[in-house]
Amino acid sequence: MRTMPVFRRQKTEAPQPVKIKDANYSSQWRLIYLRFKKHKLARISLFILAFLYLIALFAQFIAPYGLQSYDSKYVNAPPMGFRFVDAAGKFHIKPFVYELQSTRDPETMRKIFVSNTEKRYSLQFFVKGEPYKFLGLIPTSTHLLGVEQPGRIFLLGTDGMGRDLFSRIILGSQISLSIPLVGVAISFVLGLIIGGISGYFGGWLDSIIQRIIEIIRSFPTLPLWMALSAAIPPRIPVVTMYLYIVIIFAFIGWTDLARVVRGKFIALKNEDYVIAAKIAGVGNTKIIVKHLLPGFISYLVVATTLAIPGMILGETAMSFLGLGIRSPATSWGVLLQEAQKIENVALYPWKLIPLGIVILTVLTYNFLGDGLRDAADPYKK
Amino acid sequence: MTTQAAQSEQPLLSVQNLKIRIQMDNGEMKAVDGVDFEIHKGKTLGLVGESGCGKSLTSRAIISINPKECETSGSIVYRSDNEASLKKLDLLSLNPTSKQIRSIRGRKIAMIFQEPMTAFSPMYTIGNQIMEAIQIHRTKNKKEAKKIALEMLAKVGISDQEKRFDQYPHEFSGGMRQRAMISMALSCNPEILIADEPTTALDVTIQAQVLELMRSLQAELGMAILLVTHDLGIIAQMCDEVAVMYLGKIVEQAPVKEIFYNPKHPYTKGLLKSMPRLGGDKSKRLDSIEGSVPMPINMPPMCGFYERCKDRIEGVCNTQAVPKTRISDQHSVRCFLYSEQREGESQ
Amino acid sequence: MVLLHHKQQANGKIKFGGVHLKRNRFIIMLLVILSVVLAACTNNAGPAQVKDSPKPSTKVEEAPVTPTDAKEAPMLAKLVTAGTLPPLEERLPVQADVKIEEVVDEIGQYGGDWKMPWSGPGDKWGVGQPTEEALFRFNKTGDKVEPNVAKSYEVNADSTVFTIHLREGMKWSDGVPFTADDVLFYWEHMLTKETFGKKIYDAYYSVDPVTGDKALAEVKKVDAYTFTVTHKYPSVQFLERVAIDNKWFFAPAHFHKTILPEFVGDDKTLEITKQWGYEDPKVFLVETGYYFWLHSQIPTLRAWVAKTDPNSDQFIMERNPYFWKTDAEGKQLPYIDRIVATKIQDPSQKTLGTLAGDYNLLTFDSKEFTVLKENEKKGDYRIIPWTQPAWSSAGIQLNQTTEDPKLRKLFQDIRFREALSIGVNRVEISEIVSNGLAEPVQASVPEGVIGYQEGWSKQWADYNPERANQILDELGLSKRDKNNFRTYEDGSDLTLTVIESSTDSAAFLELLKKYYEDMGLKTNLKVVDQGTHFDMKYANQVPMTTENISVANVAFRPDTLVPLRVITPWFGHYGLYSSSGGKEGVKPEGDVALILEYWDKIKASKSVDEINQLSNEIVKLHQKNQWVIGYAGPTPVLIVASNNVRNIPTDAVWADEYRSLGQGHPSQFFIKQ
Amino acid sequence: MLQYILKRILLVIPVVLFISFIVFYIIQLPPGDYVSNYSAKMSAAGDVMTPVEMDEMRANLGLDRPIYEQYFVWMKKIVTKGDFGFSFNYNKPVTAVIKQYMGLTLVVSLVTMVFHYVVAIPIGIYTAVKQYTAGDYFFSGLSFIGMATPNFLLAIILMYLSYTWFGDPLLGLFSSEYVNAPWSMDKVLDLMKHMVIPVIVIGLASTADLIRIMRGQMLDELNKPNVVTARAKGLSEFKILFKYPTRAALNPIVSTFGWSLSSIFTGATITAIVLNLPLQGPVMYNALLGQDMYLAGSWLLFMALLTVLGTLISDILLAWLDPKIRTEFRGN
């Protein structure tokens, strides 16, 4: 950390500025960006995350079906892909899909799906479907892809109520990719500030904050949730409710980070450069932000990326209490909660696909964090 | 400065054609591009140059503690003076984590660093960190090791050694930490001490004390010193011989008097001119060498100093590698001004 | 251990810091070996213990193949030879009075465990109902009772005097003789003194046909094995109602004398309460008086006696050596040695345990049918569906006395209920919610159950959204708010709120919400925990909920169809009006008042036909008003039995009144070795 | 240092008392109480309780009195007679219920905790030293999967796989024939077999955080100059690694170490429910759900004590581990 200031753009006092020719002297952030670019995996992760957020933004448009497209004919249908060559061996430019017919096995009552090779529905783009408000503004009903009516396309199969899993994952991403970040941000900021103050100033302030942390940590959250579930008005929009939950999570979750930040601050606060800054009359907040925080950026980055999976899945533990996302809205956590039955693991394994998506998101966030961590570490040659 | 017999004696350490290349994104950086020098018993060699010229990398390559990105080649032959088994050994050939090189580090060739504060681990007492080297190389017995450590602390002029022994680095002042560092390095009385900018982080008064300490220890223990610095004042005070480095090459090498009074290479001259003189005209601004050190990546064969050299010869200095020319048996320079053969006949 | 590779310099020169690929393969290979070893040790530990013949030290080792004529279980025969147990003749009642239990398939073999899952003492009825031995129990068809503990009975002409004979020589599970004194003791010192937290059951009162006031019956002892019950007014269905309300009409006098405060004084009872680990004597008396089958210290007449602590992870009941029933060959029942109830905490464990054979006889909801059916061969079990007298497996009840007056007027309007019924596609509901098992029909008394009405299941059962919207418009709900939801005539907001106590019916409600909102009726779903839901029901704050009606015979158990107390959501506070004697609640009028009249007539009626005729009237009123709307017909309860568990009836009815599995007379179940 | 610790211990008592009151109040927060829960369960099983019966039961259990009165009675009994009150659900004194599940909870929690630290720290170091190599990606990937998969789903998948491959879904902690059997070698072996899935589920999820944190910290410390000095002294790589960077990297882990104390006693609750492990976690979970007041209250009091002590332990460890802080104490 010490040498970080060296890179800082030198404020030259000399009357006529020395001409800087090449990029050797560039600002700290530009340097971090340069080194970040070098980090292959982090770049890929950034690309994947951007792709996911793009899908989340245009979720209603991309998802072929809406949240309420129940259809008893296609309950628990397996995933089906597009085909180019039909049963008679003829090749078709436009990929197509057969009409899916379902019968019930008389003995086990299990839905059997057979594709009827006579009827073909070719893939279409910008097809008419469930009405929605594009970006919440323009009411429309065009969807990116679909098949000719009355055919149905279930890229990743359907769930227990005949809804298309592919659409639900995409629509779920709107909630699962946005709101948990709010929670992570809140607990990050709270943990940082309170932990920092507690560690930096020490003395009675520190012991008071530590006691508050102890009280919060021994809070039984379950009765809180039960009281909340009874108090919440039924008609509350799903998103705001989920926001409440995430905020509450954050208000309970920041204590871990605060503890560590305190530990670090106590260790770093007697470093020479901090004392030097103090002597130079630099304000406390500036010291904390400018000198102390960069001291353990790596821990902060890692801690943040670690908090994300917890937040994404956090609301599932509440759903049996009637809290969390309630139908027909959905989130990845809900999809995982629904998959949590033996029959799904045994008979309909494609319902576990959302698990893969959540893992992918967590992986990309962590590798992104890795990239940032390396880029921000001045010692790394 | 003790004048010594002529160079005829075998050198303790001779570095030949040392090259260090680092793979960067935009190509291969030749941080050190063919450096040769020798270190003699009881003598101090100064390695001077602006930051980024490769002097630190060169010094660290000797005991191969450079990070793994550096590909090192060439040869560093070490001829121990007081240990029969180490008559002739190429340090570069050794595997960096092998037992052999480790037995040399700290025991035969020791090193001290620029930032004493970060050189010591904040987690352990000074005494513990000093004893560590002793316990590896000299004696396993704890009490004896502590006795040696306390002696060394006394030798480097630290008072109240018993109390200091159990204190932590952050409880030492800058100068004292550097003294502790020196005591640690010399605890196994090495033959060569590499000092990488030992006093840069200290203020002038402490600087002088530390340098004085190093000189007196050299006189007492007779170890050779490789002093890496960018401060010509220190060079003048400490060194017997000086090698001026620029952009990974030694551009001029000579006894200290020669360098100060008969500098040949334009860069050396520039450096000397930018040194504040006692009694110099205070109102005038110190003149400095124009431009800045270019990045040694994918450099065409030419003199690195060409852009900033006032006496450069168009078509010659920037078209071919500059050979080394021997001015006298102890003074050599790498510059076409002094090289008879211009059209590429290198010596 | 992973770090050790640093030290070895065996293969290949490591460049400083960086590691050649060769070294990496070494680590990964190391890890693979490690995981294989780990998997191997779990693997061979598994099959090494062959699933069905584990050899733990505690299990009673298999006796040599029992000779077919042995009249008692080998387990007991050993105790008899050891002298700690009197021989079989002394344990059974006199030859004539032994109860012969007909077997369903074949004469069984002794031995084996009935392994079932349970969720701890809270699930006490899961073990209580199958092992119950009532004085009189319901016969196969469920319309009449037959003597069980009692040997026989006589009734006088006007059904006021019942003479009941017990079995001579019958003994409690601790060998003490069971006589009429035990019945009298239960009547005089426990039931009438309400020592075990229960009021005197309705069955013991007879109703004056004219004035309607109630008179408590009298119980008198005739001799050691006979007693009479005399009613002031005729009580035609006395035995059936005892079999429903009280069931066991006796208690081990010799045991209760040692704990009841009346005999040992309050502070001694308190001391005993503490010894047993309880805090409050009242709770202690309820536990020992009512839920006695969970405690090993309390003698019982049941086929199995509690052995371990119900709070431990495995609750075990062992065979009762003095059990008073035998099969046709005179072999003392029960065939199965022990009931082993293993504690589970999550429904998925019940399914997995069944697939793996951890449990050999248990019941499932029809939702699990597909998973169970698919693994029938591998799990070596069979699925036996028992029909339920439920009116529907998915339906909704509209609280006729809901607080909001406008909503109450709407709920009480039959046309509104018709609209709600025909506005929902039952085929879709049945396919999604019950996997196609349930018929897409209206809530109605199913075929084969008393009170079945032809054609009722088709009433309002078709899917006709246009007609539904038309009806709603006729009801004056034509105005729409900005999100196209219907409002009352005066424009005020109309919201249907469904309050649930669990998330089990989440899928059904999600569909219902879609259909209701397609009809323009804004619908809110709210889930609260069980306790809150119970309180809200009492406070009449539950407008709609999804409880299903299930009743075998309204005459025996009126609570679901007749508003006698606050329990079934559809009549809400009408029940409070009856239970508070008119002081609180909502005064029933119209058909609901008519139902109460019929019920009073039933209580005072003299003949069984009159009762059946009146019960039919009540059911017809329900058909006419359809207060409870059903969207999917009843689904069977699935009995899952390992193939070696025999004598389980295949055509029985699963109802609370018939004590669920008890209807199959579990003492004659057996495990084929 | 000692004087500081004494001051802190004195501080523990008021804090724990304060927490116990808040906790006692919060348990009562949701509408309804134990009796309404109990009567709901009973009516589901067919025995309907009238409001009169319910009020009588409330009086019996002392639930009708105001909260602060109930609290003082409870607290007085704890302080004077060491009687932690009575569990309505189990009809047993609270201490008996806790004792019943304590043994196995400790076994499971300690095994998973040892697994947690013994596996995560070396892997964290390994993935830092061997950054961006196959080993790093393998372990990071493994820990991410553990972290991103909710416990309940991972548990069910593993149980189902164990059923399909080994024929036994390894439910609970013992096979059915060993549950009440006296301790024997077979029983211990059976326990070990049943421990595999819980350790994997709890271990995989929890080690993920520690691996990432340790890796991040190690990456910081590995490039610090004091490592170069140590190397210049001739120490072996192995010794350098474990003496300098590891010690410094442990700072953040230590500062939250104290809090894992309370997790030892509860173990992962949701996972225990899904895997049907007879541990303390689920018991307390249901106590809170059913508002079994004294059982839940006493347990949370015990947890509060552990949390407060945990913080104290962490502070002491922090000081012992980091000389700068230690000298600060010695200073003031």
C-alpha cells in the first residue's frame, strides 16, 4: 500500500511543467483497469455478468411465455430442443419443433410426452404472446422467439404447473440479480462505517458498538419473520416485499463485516503513514477512506462477493412462512425451493437447472472479485 | 576507503552476461540486458542508476530471490574465500528453492533492504527474526543463538539489547530498524553483503550513521559489499569501485575517483551535473537530464540513452548495439564516442 | 497434506514459484485416490450390512422356525418357560369370551417390526388410532357398530337401557383382571369429574323430545362382567356415538387410584407429577388419563404397549402379553412383535425412507403417487388406495358470517357461489393439483358414503366463464376499477382474501387466483402460522380458506355440516351462536337454521331410520346451498405396505371415525418371514 | 491485559441480561401464543378446544400474565433455583430437553467445524500459492458449488444419489436398528457412515467462505516484502509460507472465530431438519415456531452468553495474534 501514492499523478510545483511523454505516470484507477484487463478470467466473468444483466433487463421480451402461462397439458414436460431434420430425413432451413402431445401412463399416472412427427411448428422471431410493459413503459406483446401457434416450445422443460421453466428463470433473474445487490451494498456500507468507527476511534465508542453488535447477533430472527408475515398487508407488491426482506437481512448481516473491519482498523491505525496523515492535519473520514480502506481492499472485495449467494438464496428460507416471493411472481430462490421435493430430483431432474444458473452467477461474481482484488494489489508485480 | 592490492586476486563473485527478461503483455521487457561485474573481498562496489534501470533486479538475482516472472540467464560465479567446498559455484545454475542456494543465502551472501519497516514481519519480535537466520546456519541451540543475536545488536550500536530483543518492529525507530536489519544480515558473518538502497528511507543524519556503521563493520569483518543506490553522495562516501547502470546495461564502470573526476559516458556526466554542490549557486535551478527513461520493451539495437544524449551521433548511436570499450584496465565505458570501431566491429 | 508436494523435488525441476504441469497432475491424481477411498469405505460399509437382516446386538435373535400350532409368539413363549410370564391360558380370557379376529388373507406368522415414521409425541394419533381398542367399533361398511372390548349387549325397546357384557378373564397388559369396576371407576372418578381435560361427551346425554333439555345417563354395575347404562330419554344411537366421542369408556382403576388427587391428595399428585418430569398436575392428568398409550407405566388393553420415551428418536411399542384376541386357529394376536416409530422432521424423509425400505407400513397423500408407483418394484412394496369420505380434495369455503357486511351479503347469495364455481376449469385444477387422480367434480358426498345424492357431483361443475361473468354483472358487480377489477355497486373496493395456515395448497390457490382475477375478482392470498390462523378463525377474521369437508355420517359427527361450535370455516360464527347458547355470534336463519332444527330432532329421535332420514335432509340442504365449493373430487389415501407385510384390507374407507388404519384391525397384520 | 479481560467479563453480565429481556419480548412478538399453536395442532387431530379451555390452559401455564412479570418470574427462578423453566412441548424441564440433544449436537458440530477449519485453511493457502492453476480452479469451483447450492437442495440430491448408488439414503444419524442400541463399535461405524452427507453439506457450504477469505488474505501477504527478507535469510519455502504470510492472513478469520462458538451448539438448523439429524438446531427452531417460551428463551439466553463470550474470545485472540494491538493494550 505504501507505494500506491508513488503512482499518483505528481503535482509538479515547478513553474514550467515537465512534458510527460508516455503512459508511465497514469492515475491509480487507470492502472488498476490496465492490470484488470490482463486478468483473462475476470474479463470473461464481466462479459457473462453483463450478458445476464442484459437478459434481466429485457426479461419479458426474451422470455417466450409469461409468469401465469399455466397449462395442464404440459405439466412436468422434459426439455425439448429445436430440430433441423424431420422424421423423413428432410432438412429444413428454419429450425422447427414437433407438436408435443401428452398422455398419462394409466398405471403410474405419470405424464408421457410424445412428439407428433406430422405437425411441425417452425421457429419464429418477434412473435405475439403474453402482453407486458416493455421496460415497464411501452405496453406490447411481442416476444423475441416463439413457435407458430398453437405449438409450444419448452427449451428447459416445464414445472409442476405446466409453466415454461426457461421463461421463469429469465423472469426470475429480474429479481434475483437486482435486489440481493441492494442487500449486499447496505450490509457492506454499514459494516464498513460502523466497523471502521469502532476500530478507528476505539475506547468507549468501540465497546458500545461491540455490545450493540452482540445484541443484534443474538436476535432470534424467526419470531421477527413470523411477526412480519402476520403484519404484511396481502396486496403488497412482490418486489417491495422482497426489498423489505433483503433490507432486514442486511440490517442483521452487517455484523460479520463490521467485526473484521474493526480488527483490520485496529491493526492498521498505528501504521506510520496513518500517523503521518494525522499529523498533516488530514480529517479522520479522509484518513479512513483514503488510507485505511485501501489497506484491505482485498478482504472487502472477497467479503462482498461472498455475501451475494447468501442474499440470492436468503429469501427461500422464509417462503414456508408465507414471506418472500409469492406466486405468481418468481425468483431463482423460489425455483430452487420448488425443486426441493424428492419427486423432482428423481423424476424431473431438469428442474435443478436454476441451480446451475445460480452457481454460474456466483462463480462469475467471485472471479470478478478476484480480478479486482489482484488489480488493486500494488505489491503484485 | 581502504585501497587494496591490484585486481589480480580472484574475485569473490563474478557476474557475466547477466540477462533478466520479464514477459509483459505488450512484449518482452529486457530489464537487465547483459551485465558483467566482479565483487572483490573487502571491497565495496557501487551500483548506481535511476530507479527502474534494473539495479535492484541485478542485486536480487545473485541469490535468485526475484519473483517467478523473471527469466534469468547468464552466470554468477561465486568463489568462496573461507570455505573450501565452495571453491567455484555458478549460483544461477542452482534451483531457486534448492538446499544449496539456501545454505548460501544469509550465510555466505546476505542482503539488507530499503524499507526496514516492511522488511520485518510485524507479527514477530525483532529478536525472533534475527535468531531465525542464526538457527538455520550457525547453531540449533536457542540460548547460544540468542547470545549471538545480542552480540550482533550490540555491534550495530543498539543500546539495551535485552529489552530491544523482545520488542516488535513497530516499536523501533527507522534508523534502529535498519541497524537491526544489518545485524540480522551479518549475524552469520557472510562474505558478501548486498545492500539494496539501505539508507534511502532514512533521514540524512541517520543515513550517515548507518553508512559509517557499514564501513566500520566491513573493516572489522572484511566482507565485500554490493551497494545499490541512486544517490551519488553515498557512492562517493562508500564505494571503491562504481558501475553506472542505465536501462539494464552498465554504461560505465571505474574506480570511484575516475567516475567523479574523469567521467566519460554522457549519462554519468549528466548525473554528476545534477548533484547539488556545496557552495553552489542556490538561486539557479539544478539542471536535470531531459526526458525520462524509456521502457526497455522491444527496443531496437541502439544506445538506450540516445533520446536524451546531447553528444549522440546520428546514424551510429541509434543503429547498432553499443559495445563496451576499455579506457584503462579498470575503467570501461559503453559509448560510441570512445569506441574506435564505429561500423559495428565490436571488441 | 496438499502442501507437502512443495518439499518433494522428485520429478521435474520446479522453476522458482511456478509449478510445472507434471506436478499438478500429481495433486489431482492424489485427490482422486482420496475420494475413491472415501467413497469405497462408505460404499462397502453400506452393502456389507445387508439391508434386511441387520445383526445389531439388541434385536431379539430369530427363534427357530415357529411350529405352526404354537399358540403364542416365540417372544412370549421364552418368557413363559423362564417363568416370568404365566402360561397362555391364564393370560387369555375364558375360552368362550376370547375375541376371534377374522384375518383378511391368511393365518399369519409371529415376529418382525412394524416400522413407521412419526414426527414425535405431537403425532400421537398416528400411533394412537391404529392401536386403539374401543368398547364398540364400526363394522366393515361403517354404518353400524360391533362389540370389540365388550362381548355383547342388549337394548330395551325404547332404547333407554343398554346392558353391556364384558369378557370374563380378560386382563390389563400388567396382568390385573379387567372388570366392570374399571368401567364404573372411569365413569365415577374420571369422566364425570372431568379429570383428564375433556368435558362429559355429548353421547352420554339424552334429549327430551319435547322440551329439548338434556339428561345425563346413569351407569350401574350388574356383576363383575356386566353393567347397564340407563338414559332418561331414548338415545337410539348411544353406542355409535360412544364409539365416535369416547371410544374406550374404561380405565385401569388400580393404576389411576395411585395418582388421582381424589385418592392420594393434591400434594402427592403434585409430587408424582414432578417425578414423571411434568410441571403442572392438570397437564399430567390429561397425559395419563387421555393420551395414556404413550406411557409405558400405564396398563392398557391395546395390542402393543409403549416401551421407550416418546420424546426419544425412536418410540417403540411391544406386543401386549395379555392381549385378549386370537385368530381363528386360537393363536394369540398380534402377530407383529413391535411397532417402531422413527422420528422424521421433513416429509421428503418419509418418501425416501419408504423407497429405501426403512419403513414397511405407512400412509401417503395421493400427491406422492407417481414417485411411489415408479419405485414399487425396486422398493419391494405395494400401494393400496383406501377411499376417503371427503367431499373434495381441492375446494374453498366462504365464511357465511364474515365480518364485512357487503362481503357477507355476497357470500350468502347462492348466485355468487355459483359464479365462483363455474368460473374455474376443474380439469386443469385436477390435472395440476392432483396429477389427474381426482375427478373434476363439485364438492359432494362421494358414492358409497351415507348421504350420497345422485347428480350432485355434476352441480355447477362445468367450466363456463361467460355465464360466470354474466352472473357477477347481474349481481351488480359490473363496475370495474382502473386495473379492471370488479367493484361493488357503490364503487367501493371488492377483494376476496384467502387466509391459509400452511403453504401445502399454494399451487391450487395460485390457479384459483388466476381464474378469479380472470373473472375480475381481486383475490389476495395470505399465509400465517398455525396459531395465528386458529385465533383469526375464532375472531371470525377468515373470509375464505381451503379446508375440505370429510364426514362418514353426519349423525355421528355433525361438526363439519352443523354449526354447533366455531370449527368449520364455512359457518363461522353461526357455530359461536349455538355454542354460546345464543349470547354471542351470528343468529342462523334460513336453511342454516333449518339444519339446526333437523339436528335437534336427530338428537331426540327414537329410531335409526328417522335419524338417517333427517341426516339425509341436512345433506340435501348442503346440496341445495353448496356453501362449500369443490374444484377437484376426493383422492384416495395411499397405504404403502412392503410386500412381506400381509393381511391388509384393500377396500376399506379411510376416515377419522373409523380410526384410519384401525379399520383394518392391525392386530391381525403380519410380516411374512 | 488481565485487567482488560476482567473489565470485559464484568460487562458480560449486564449485556446478557439485557439481551435476555429483548429476546424474551421478541419470542412473544408474533400474534397468538403457545396455547393457540397447541390448540391448532389439536383441532387438526380432531380434539377441538373451546376458548374457555384455552384460557384455562393459559392460566395454567402462566401465559396470561403481562410479559415483564413472566420475565421476572422466569429470571428469578433461574437465578435463585437454577430452574430454567418448563418446556410445554416436551412436558419436560428445559434443562432435560437441552441435555437430551446436547451430546450428538456437539459431536456433529465439532466434526463439521474441525472439517471446516482443517480443510479450508490449507486449501485457502494452496489456492493462493498456486493461483490460477488447475488446483486453484478445482477447489474454488468446488467451494462455489457448495456456497451457491442451498443446503436443503444439496442434502436431498446427495440423499437421493446415496439411495440410487448405495441403496441407503443415510437418513438421520443412525440406521433404525441402532437408534436406541447401546454404544458399540458397530454403532460408531454406523454413525460415521451417516456423518458423510452432513459433513459434506455443512462443510462444503461453510468452507467456501473461509477458503475465499484465506485465499484473498494470503494473496495479500504473499507479496509483502517481509517474505522476500525471509527468503533472503535462506529459510525454506515451506517454513516461510507457514510462518509469515499465514500468520498475518489469520487476522480476519480470528476476529470472527469467537462467533463460531454459538454455531457449535446449534449446528446448521435447516440442514439438520432436511437430513433428519436429532440436533439442538431443529428443536429450537420448532420451539420458536411454536412459541414454546421457556425452552426458546433459555436456549437464546445460552446463545447470547456464547455470542458475548465469543466476542471476548475473539478480541483476546486478536490481541494475542497481532502484536500491534497487544502493545496498544499494554500501553493504555
